[in-house]
Amino acid sequence: MRRQLPNPRELAPLMRFRRPELNGRRRRLNGALTIDDLRTIAKRRTPKAPFDYTDGAAEAEISLARARQAYLDIEFHPSILRDVSEVSTDRTVLGGPSVLPLAIAPTGFTRMMQTEGEIAGARAAAAFGIPFSLSTMGTASIEAVREAIPEGRAWFQLYLWRDRERSMALVERAAQSGYDTLLVTVDVPVAGARLRDKRNGMSIPPALTLGTIVNAIPRPAWWIDFLTTEPLAFASLSEWDGTVAELIDTMFDPSVTFDDLRWIREMWKGKLVVKGVQSLDDAVALTALGVDGIVLSNHGGRQLDRAPVPLQLLPSVAKEVGSDLEILLDTGIMSGADVVAAVALGARSTLIGRAYLYGLMAGGQEGVERALSILSDQITRTMRLLGVTSLDELGPQHVTLLSPYTSHHAD
């Protein structure tokens, strides 16, 4: 082989140095290419108790693992030689526009993960043209979220308390503030056994024990933010000093029935969605009750371990009730390809919880926007590779649900 010294003129076009990013947060976020990358950053920057509260699930965390595995076992069936130069990801969801088949799920204690909390999530959602859901257990008030996104879509998630008057007072505030959809969560009659939280001694607010102080040493930014901003508190309820499970078991009502939903249907004039549906029979019963939508969800695996996997339940529910109400889906969604698979199997839209919270912990509002940007790019790319140009073109023919034991087509 004949060798020669490199020609400087030939090297010049190859030397393309980028201007260094001096902003540390932006540099970290720009390097994140997947939601899992954001999770890695979040874990480095967040104390163990709040990170595990976000990341963990109930008992042996089997429900969560199965939900993730269901998405990993998806097989796509692309069509070729289609013009996919222009792709549309928008659709009408629950009577309003959504630029992506995504909404941010209601999450509790959000400012504990990162001090920008719900306001960061709401502003990022509005910037991307998708709905934001505020939890009853949120750390920003109904009114504060609405003020942060005056033009954005806001949904309110309701837990029915033992004190019905207090519950309905929240509903009235949401209506007066312009929230267009009420999500009634029905899968928390009692608290699930979240063992990571028990082992961490997680309380609200986080306690300054010897263990938490030691854990804080490599994460000073989180503690500086926590100790120098407004004290962490629930915006919709009185002060609480105890564990999350104790709070749930004290407040929430295990006697809630379909009659309570009928009562809420009469009271609420906007769109009504029931979150936490885990069987075909219940989906059919809710259709008869006249709700506008359901969320197939096992609460992110955080309640009953070994609960049904929402993605696997979706095809039968969509076939039975999909023409009567809108079906949304959550639990386990960590990529845009997951979202596309859910839409193909009959979901009108999806909800993301952990995926957005990893972004929040990684970098506040900028981190949430990075998470949404990653998901948006993945949705568009997956659609193009499947040969479709709109969400309405997606169908069961594009997806096979695989399992370790057998392969069965979605339809």
C-alpha cells in the first residue's frame, strides 16, 4: 500500500468543529437521544427517594415490566413505495385539537421530582400543542396551571374522596378555570404496595434524615432548589405529614361505584373520561353510562401487580366499543414507536407519565420539551417507515403483538 502525507486542502472540508455549548443543562439535554437517556440523566441528578417514586411500581413491579415488554415485542408491518414526504400527526381528541396523539398524564407530587413541577409540564405541553393533565395530588393549583397556559388545553384528574363536597369543589374550580376534560381515576380504592417507597422511607415532604443528607452530597442542585423555593405542598388539600400510602388510605374512598360516576356525569358539563379501565366488561358498562372516553391503564403498574397489560387489552376493547367512545392508553410508553403501535391498535391518543417526568428531572421545562421533541421525531419517523402519512391510515394490519409463547395478529 502506497502511503502519502495528507493534503491540507483535502482535510479542510472534513474539519467541522461545533461551537461548544457552555450551558450545562442544554448540553446534557442535547446529548439525550431517547427517553432512556433522559432517565439516566434524571437518576444522576435526583435523590433516590423522589427518583424511585417516579421510576418504581407496586410490589415486584411485574405489571410495569410486562407493559414495557409488550411494547418491545411489537412487530411492525411496513408498506413500501408510498409518498411519505408530508406526514401529519395531529388529530381531534376529546373534542379539541392535539398536534400529537399524546397528552401529559396526571402525576402527583411533581415539584418533588423537580421544583418547576406541573408548570414546566403544562408550558411544554402547550408549546407542543398537546393537552396537560393536572392531578388531584398536584403541587400546583388548578388556577396556577390555567394561568400558565391560557391558550393551552388543560384536563383535570379527579380522585373521589370520602368527602364528596371537597371533591366536587375541585371539579367546580376546574370548570370555572376552563379545563375542558375531567379524568376520573377509578383504580385506587386503596394504595398499592410500592416497596421502593417504603424502603426509602419516602414521605411528603421529603425528610432530612442522615440517609437523605448522604444521598444529597452528589446532587446539590436538587437540594438547593428544594430548600430555596416555595415549600412543597399539595395545592388541592391540607398539609400532610406522612407517607404517600397513608395519605391515599386516609383520603380515598373504597366504596366508589358506578352510581358515583353517574352523579359526576350529571355534574360535569365537559368531556368525561374514566381512567383505570382494565377489562372489556367494564369498558362496555362505561359506554352504556355515557362517558366520552376511557383510559386503558393499570396506573403505570403502581397499584395491582400482575394487572392486565393495557396494550394487550386494547384490540378487543377497540373492536367492541371503539365506535362509541374514545380510547386512550397509558402505562409503559417510552418511545414514539410505542405511541404509533397504540394508535394502530385502536387508541385515539396516549398518555405519558414517567417519560415526561424523566425529562423534568433531567432539566425542568427544557427537559420536558426535550422529551416531547424526542417522541415527536420518533412518531413521525415511524409513520414514514411504515408508509403512512396520517394517523387515520394506521390500523391493526401494521402491527403484530408477539409474546414469548405465541404470535397472534392484532385483529
